[in-house]
Amino acid sequence: MSEVTKLFKVTIDNITIDVAPGTTILNAARQIGGDVTPPAMCYYSKLEGSGGKCRTCLVEVAAGSTADPRPMPKLMASCRTTVMDGMVVKNITSEKVTDARNGVVEFLLINHPLDCPICDQAGECHLQDLGYDHGKEGTRYEFARRTFEKEDIGPYIQLHMTRCILCYRCTYVADQLTDKRVHGILDRGDHAEISTYISKAIDNDFSGNMIDVCPVGALTDKTFRFKNRVWFTKPVDAHRDCETKGCCGKATLWLRGNEVYRVTARKDEWDEVQSFDGKPGWICNACRFDKKKTSDWVVEGLTTINRHSVIGANKYKALQMPKETVKEVMGGRDPKLLMNIHNVSEVNNPAVHLSEIEGPAQMSDFKNSGEHVEGAGESTQWGMKK
Amino acid sequence: MQALTNRVKAVERKPMSFFERMYLVAIFKGMFITFMHIFKKKPTINYPEKKRPFSPVFRGLQVLNRDAEGRENCTACGLCAVACPAEAITMEAAERKEGEGHLYREEKYAAKYEINMLRCIFCGLCEEACPKDAIYLSETFTPADYQRKQFIYNKEDLLIPHPVEEPEAYKKALGNKAKKEIIN
């Protein structure tokens, strides 16, 4: 191999970078990083053939190449357009792009329900981020939103078809990660929906990865459903020796106290699954859904969370509890508490283990969750007896 | 020493005369002021019997709202808890089962909801954060109590009375908010 591949010079938002031929504009922008990277809802670098569907990554190509410096007449989808030598790309510096992206977000939100208070994806949802950056305050759409019949696609994954933006990422996961594809897109156009044919349950070892891949809350973890909000859980990196072939065993645990509420694959800065030794770190369903004990895992340390993320709001700074010094200072006696909140509060009862409940909790799971303190709150504002 | 401001007044240190030392004039002056107050309007009110109107922006005890059919608005989205600067709010969510549609408006609801009134600073950020119009600060004070544990308010304490079953109590609890809704 004496042939030296010539690198292409691309300028994205006035920043020049040399990239290998065949790189897409989006990946070139990701090499620069920061604000110049176009957002992507459907493109997923670890899934072959993804991209080109959502149009959020549109960019303006101001000059095609050194050989042919004419601008491209239309905005290009940067995830599908490869770079040419001397290409000049405008992303955030172009008003046309911002305008088009606003329009794309409006289109994506036409049928998307305002479910965020209920949706388990809230806080780590790409469409939420996109809506914050580009969305309008209200909708101009006057018709009823697209609805679907509810479908149960198995005990592990919850499908909310109304939230789906048809990015096809999950079908690529089914295609490329599992040996037997059991779900895909049915129907066409506005009727298109993700489904398993004749409601077949998904029982592949790697089907859980479509939860990580879903940019919205259409596919969520049923074992985590409604248990907590992501920003109240503590993410830690952990690993275990997994026998399943193809499972990397490295995951992020989302803890509440010492309970493992949820297990996800580790994400990189683009919120895609991290690569280990050049291979995407997919995890198997056994790791994701069954290993819900801290003793199953070797905890490595806290996951770094972007400080702009709401998940950073949980204020967890360290894994170890700070040392209690009161007892030492007071000569061996415990601090005298006027009230121990755990004797009174019914929330986070130590007798109720939400992580051990298979599906979402129901009222009956909280029954007998500790005695309500006699007379607490009896003097309500309306003076009514309970 | 140089004065720090130009508003300094020199105090007169002249000894008082005999007539001044008797304080008779001063006493009668004072008594006259006291006497005149009998004819003035009383600024105090007999509190529990009479109550002052609350300002429309008054922030009192939190209420968990219901919709017109009496279903709970709260979906346990946790935005009030994350907005709360005093970290007074905690909750646990549950899924609505079939047949509970008349109790809860959405498929997810707060199974447990607690506000620690000892921590609450009545800033109203929970009301601002709420996307479902489920929590708002009413026009009542938090009642005083003898024990700290009485200030951990759970969902039953905070829920507004049922609008269909107890319409009068509901209207009373809504307070000024009801008037605002009529205007809108």
C-alpha cells in the first residue's frame, strides 16, 4: 500500500479541516465538534444505512469543490452528502439553514404528542433539545394528531407509536444486530408505523438496544417505566462479564440510592453508543433488563454528564457518602433529631423496592408501604377530617 | 472631627428650665394624641372572624388541582421537584390501571406526593414549573401545629376537594384562581 490517500480540505462555518475522502459532511463537522455540528435525529454512525430521513441535518453547500466551485442549489442532508476537496459548507452561519431547520422541527412536531410530563425519555430526548433550539412556541396545525392503536410488543419494551418520528433507527438495529428480524415498518406515508408483524413478541438478545437508539420516547424501557425521572437518578459506569456473544458488558447504571432502576449502554458525546476497541458497545437484554442489582455489576465511577443537561441537576458529586463527623465531635453520641424525615415520609420507603417490580408500579405496590403518622396533616386548610 | 454628611444636627445641651422639668405640657400633649386616636379608624381587625382579602399574587399553601370532572391533574413529571430550590417536594409515580380513568387524567399519576412544609419557602416555582396546571399556591396560610411531623403534607392533605362531590369546598379552595379562569 504505497498509495497515500489524499485528504480533502473542507470548510464548515469558516473552520477548515482535512478529512478522508468519503466522509460525510456531518462526520466532518463532528470531527470539528461544538456548535457547528448539525443535529441528527435519524443518522446513527453505528448503524449502516441510517440517515437521510429526518432532514434536521440540512446544511448549505456554498461551494461544491475546488474543481467546480458552484454552490449546490438546494440545502443538502449532511449525513448523506460526502465531502469534496475545497467544499465550503455553511451550517449555523447560514440563515437559510436555520430557517429550514425550524421548518423541519415544526414538521416533526406536527404529530408528536405533548407527552413530555409522562414520557420516560424526557430529559434525554433529542426532539426535546431540538424543540428548545428551533421550535415554535405553539403549533399551527389545526387537525387531529395521528393516533394508533396501542400495541404490546413484549415484556421489556414499551412502544408509543404516537411519539415516533419514523427515523428507522430501531429497524436498523433489528436488521443488523439481531439474527432474526421481527419488527419493521408497516404501511406507507402518514400511516407508516413501527410494529412487529402480527404483534409478535420481540425475543432477540439485542432487541433492547433499540431503546438506546430511539431519539424520542417511542421505544422505552418497560422495566423502568414511570419508576423515576432520569434527572433524579444517579448514572454510574459499570461493567460485568457477560457470556452473551457480542455483548460488551459495559453499561451505565441509573441508580436511586443503591437500587438499579435502569441499565443503558454507554453513550458518547453525540448520544450514540460508545465504541470499545473499534466495536460499538451494544449490550444484551440480560444485562439490560435482568441484572438489576448492584451486586451484579462492578461500578467504575460516576458517568460524566454534560453540564447543560437536566440530568446534571441531581447534584451527585461523588459515589461515596461524605463522612459523618457529628458523632466524633459530640463524644460518641448521635445527633439529636427533632424529627427523622424517614419516620414520617411515605416516599422512598425502604420497604418498597421499585427496581424489583417488573413493569410500571401500581397503587397496590405502594400499599402497606409504611404507616402514615397518626394525625399528620389533620389540620388541613379546609378543616376536614381525613 | 469632620462630619461624614452635611445633614448633621447639633444637639442642644442647654439645661431644662423648671417649667420644662415638670413635664406637664409634654404629658398633656401626649395624652391629647392618645385621645385623638379614639376617633381614628382602627387599623386592626378581629382576625379569625374577619379576614383581609389576599393579594392576587399571594402565595400560600400548595394545592393539587383536579380538572372539572374531578380527576387529578398531576402526572408526577417531577418538574416541580426539580424546580424546588428548597428540595421540599418528593413523589413516586404509578401507572393508571383500567377502570381508574375517573381518578387520574393521564396514564401516569403520582401515587405518593409529599411536600415538606418545613422546607418550603413559598417561592411559587413549583406552580411556574407545572405543565399540567396541577399544583398552585392557594390563598391560605399553612396552619400552625405543635409537632414537626405534622408538616409533612401528603397527597391527601394537598388535593383540592372534589368539584362534583363537594362543589362548595372546591370553589372555596380555588379562591381567586376561579375568578381568573372566568376572566380568561
